Amino acid sequence: MTEISDRIPPPAPSVPPEQIKAIPVRHYGRWVAGVVIIGLLVLIGIAFSNAKINYGVIPDYLFDPGIVTGAWTTLYISVLAMLLGVVLGIVIAVMRLSSNPVTSTVAWVYIWFFRGTPVLVQLLLWYNIALVFPILNLGFYKDEMNQVMTPVLTALLGLGLNEAAYMSEIVRAGIQSVDEGQTEASHALGMTQGKTLRRVVLPQAMRVIIPPTGNEFINMLKTSSLAYAVQLPELIKKATDISSTSLAVVEMYFVACIWYLFLTTIFSIVQYYIERRYARGSSRSLPPTPLQRMRKYLRMFGSFRRPEVAR
Amino acid sequence: MTSLAKDIAPSTGGQPMVKAEAVHKSFGLSHVLKGIDLEVNPREVFCLVGPSGSGKSTFLRCINHLEKINAGRLYVDGRLVGYRQQGDKLYELKEKEVSAQRRDIGMVFQRFNLFPHMTALENVMEAPIQVKRETKAVARERAQQLLDRVGLGDRIGHYPAQLSGGQQQRVAIARALAMQPKLMLFDEPTSALDPELVGEVLDVMRDLAADGMTMIVVTHEMGFAREVGDSLVFMDDGVVVESGHPREVLMNPQHERTKSFLSKVL
Ligand SMILES: Nc1ncnc2c1ncn2[C@@H]1O[C@H](COP(=O)(O)OP(=O)(O)O)[C@@H](O)[C@H]1O
Ligand SMILES: [Mg+2]
């Protein structure tokens, strides 16, 4: 057996506490990949610029009043349909998780139908709903169905009810992600089921719900273009209308794409801030927003310069 | 120093705070509680010990009706838990009525179960505002006092993730106390804590006991049971094996099962 004293290591040479200055690893692969990608982009760019596309008209139509109102319609129908989808989706998710077999079956059938059929067909069904119910009679309100079902309402119902089916699955996953101990603690404090859901479960479920909901919304911005089939004057319908008179067909689709990209970019930024808000309490500190980061850099820059000023 | 629980609601009479008569509970085919009889008197610290899986948590959860019992009777402060008896018929209470019963019973969990999206202060204010309809100002003042009492007056703005286990459990105790309960249930409140944090939670519980709170404590801290407990029940496999004064049972156990359990935890 070795003596214990044998195993005591000699005192380590003391390292001076100075900053390490090492030569970083070179990433040659990144440079090669970068050059290849730039080359490909140039080739694609040349191909597009040689195509028979009149790029000059794109700026002329970008702020055409028709296009702008079309983009506005796309935006508000998407927001409204999404709101309907989220609210109804929460209701259906709660029904689906209910212990009452009737409610959970109703929710299951709803999801089964609305997820299982194409949105375009659902839109066209609402468009033709007068074939089934020629007269709308709500007791206090009675009118011909064709008068009631404006393109906006048709698109809202078609897109919103379809979205609710998808949202309910997202919300259900969110609710189920919340630890059961949370519900128990809330019940033990005397909070009812409804209060527990609203105050304790849903706010925590949001962290799981929001990222896919952002995706759903961005999808909705684009899916809403299907509403042109029910005569909704949204972006694609407006672009098509203009292209049929101006003969600038592809150019008008480019214009529409620029608007879609603009809208989706804006909402990606909004989503970032919403996600951040609901991350409260899940980590010890929130990461800074890009704006805060920028301010910090500016401040650092300022503090580097200040000593010079003082001198 | 002001007391932790200065407004403990007075018990409605001379009856026990908790009374269990032949309480049975099954989950499917597994029979977890096999006829529990016991009484907990007001202002008593009642310790419940026993091996894991013996049904201690299940029994606590029955007391505030987080679980429904299958047979027997369970009374808190003279009222049947979860049911109303008329003649010889039992009627299930509605959700609102069950919630109202739970208000008077505070519960502290092994894993704290604080609301992670709320600060310490918001955790403590939540139930008084939502359940008792207290105003924000009133709830805030009480919450601040309670957090001061448990030694966290300087941590009110922290989220649970920013607190140590011991601090979280103390917030959880303050949260339960904010409803001014007449009975507190503790389910292994220190079992999830690092050893050096156990003491701070036990200190708070000791203060609470000194203030006269009725407490049922499931614990493996035999030192606490001996020092603070007024009575102790040893449970195994869904039955009460032995009960008595903590010192009696811990120093001089009568049953083999008690002896073998105590030899493992002491
Ligand atoms: N919700 C449940 N469903 C099925 N079995 C359960 C449930 N809760 C507890 N049990 C079972 O009941 C028994 C007692 O559990 P528990 O009361 O947690 O014991 P203890 O707290 O004494 O460790 C265990 O065998 C456990 O598996
Ligand atoms: Mg347990």
C-alpha cells in the first residue's frame, strides 16, 4: 500500500492571473461555404434579372391604393380570424380535457371535422350556406342568409373556425404541460376550477402556447389568401384584379409577396416581445431585448470615449 | 414580535378540529386507506409518520377533499368534508361549497408548488384577492407582513425561481396563512430541501405552533416531532398502527412495525 504522503501532489506552479491570449481556431470550411453560397446567389440573381419581368413597375404598384387596402384587409381578417381561433380554441381545449364525456366527445368531433377537411372547402361551404339555411332567424334578428354572409363574415367563419381546431390542440398541449401540483395548490387555497384555469394554469401554459401560435398567425396571414375564392378583397384578390387590367401578372405577385414579407416580419418581432413577457419567472433573468442590447453597446461605446473627453 | 397567525379563526365549539371515522380510500383496485380513525384537537400539533406509500399524503389530501373518500366519515371543525348529510342520505357538495371549505384549511406541499409566474408577494396576495375578494391594498399589506414574519421581507419581488428551496417553502407557508386558515396541513415540508435549509422552515413551523395553530404534519423529522408535536400517529399500509404522545411513541414503540421503521429513520 502506498503511503498517503506519497500521493500528495507537489505544489502546482503558480500561474500568473493574466488574460489568455490564444490564437483562435481557423474555420476554413465557413469561408468556403460562404463563397459557394454567394456564387449561387449571384447566378440566381442574374437569371431573375434576365427574365421577362418588368421590375420597374413593382415600386409603382407597391403603394397602389388597391394594393394597400388589400394588404389592410389581409391583416384585419387574419387578426380577427386568429382571435376567433384562439378564443374558440381555448374553449374547445378545455372541453376536450373535461371529465364530462359529452363535452369531450363534442370537442373531439369538432377537431376531427375541421382539421380533416381543406380550408378552401370550408370557406366555400360558408359561402354557400344559404343553400342549407336560406333564412337566418335568431329570434331577435331575421334576414336572408345571402344578405348576412358578406365576404368578410364568410372568410372570418371559414378561417376562424378552422383555426380553432388547430389552436385547441396547441392550447391542450400547453395546459397539459403545467405541473399538476399547480392545480392542487390553487384548489387547496380555495380557488375554483375556472379561477385556477384563468389565474394559474393558462398563464403558465402560455409559454408553451405562444411560439406555435405565432407560427399559426403567420400561416394565417398567408392562408387568408384563400378567401379570394369567396370574393374577399384581400391582397391576392386585389393583385389579381390589377394584373388582369395592367398585364403585369408576375409583377403583381411580387408586389403581394413584398407585402406578405413585410407583415410576417412585423409579427415575428411582435412575437419575440410577447414570448419574452410570458417567460417571466421561468428563468432567473430575462435576456435583454435587441433594443436594450443596442443601448448597452451605445453606452459601452460612450464610456470608452468619456475618459478621453475628461483628459 | 407579532405572531404569525394572529387571526386564527376560533373553532366553532368544543369538538375536535379533525375527526376521522373509519376512513377508506381506494384508487381503482389498490386499497390505500383501510379504516383510519383519529382525532386532532384544536391548537394541537399532530404528527403523522410512516413509511413511504403508507397513505399519509392520501389522508392529508382527503382532509381538504382533493381526494374523495370511499367510506367512513371525515369532519373538519364539526362539518362533514365534501358532503352534506340530510337524514341518512349524503349529498355531494357543489364546487363552490367545496372551495369554501378549503379556504379554512391551509396546505403546504413537499414540492412547494408556488406559482412560478408570480412574485413572492403576488403568490401570497393571490388567494385573498381572488377568493376572499379582499382589496389589493389590504391583501398587499397582509402579504408583506406575512413575508416579514417568515423572514423574507426583503425578497417580496423575487420570482420562485430566484429563491432557494427553503425560501420557497417559507413563501408557500405565508401563502397558506394569508387565507387565515384554522387548520394547516404539511405534507413532508422539508423533504425536498437541502439539509442546511431544513432548519429555517422548521423554525417557521415552530413559531406557528407556538401561536396556537392546529397543524397536521407529515414528516420524517423526528426531532421536530418530539420537540413540537403534541401527538403522533404511526401509519403503515393504510392503517394506524400506533399513536400517542410523540416522546412515548418514539422512545418506547410498542409494535414491531413501528420499531423497525424508527430504527431506519432515527
Ligand atoms: N392518484 C393516485 N392514483 C393511484 N394511486 C395512488 C394515487 N395517489 C396515491 N396512490 C397510491 O397510494 C399509495 C399511498 O400513497 P401516498 O398517500 O402518497 O403515500 P405516502 O404519502 O405515505 O408516501 C401508494 O401506493 C400510491 O402509489
Ligand atoms: Mg407522501
